[in-house]
Amino acid sequence: MRRILERGDAGLDRGGRHVERAADAVQRVDHMGRAVAPAEAHAGDKLTSSRIAQKFGLKTAQFLDRATEQGFLSANGDRHALTPKGEKAGVEFVAKSRFGPYFLWPQEFQLA
């Protein structure tokens, strides 16, 4: 993580303060160009399988296996598919991506 300088108010030169965060962190801004909140903080954001697995202290494969056992996904060989139960829980399947297909999980998703 690289340190970046963040100004308290872009219009006044009251000095700056150092804030540790990823240099590529995107922020929302209001119509005046002032930072409102980090983009990552939106309640509607979803997590990739690897991120939600980390949240539960699991490896991605372990998380996918548990989600399959609980009926959110179905397995066909080494591929997984979304089930109606998964759709109802808010899980999304993204087929087209430069990283290949993946699932997006609601931040509040819970495994039993």
C-alpha cells in the first residue's frame, strides 16, 4: 500500500494529512468535487467468491464446496452453476469478464 497525501479542503491551503489507503482507491465526489465516501462503502456492493471466502476464513474452493453443499450452487465437474436458491439469496453469475466467469455474493451473505 502506498501512502498518498489528502487535503482537508482543496480550496484552502491548510496543509495536508497523510492517509493510508490504496493509491487506486476510488472515491465518490459531490458536485463541488469534494470527497463524499469511498466507493467500496456502498451497501449494495457485492463480493467475489475469493473475497467472501476470505471473510469466512476459507479458501475459495472450500467456500464454493460449502455453498454447493448448502444448495446455492450446483457442481458439474470442476464448474459451478447458480441454483434458484442462490439467485434468491442475491448471488449473481458474471459470464463475460476478462478474468473469466465468476460469482458475486451479497456482502451480508451467510453460510449455515
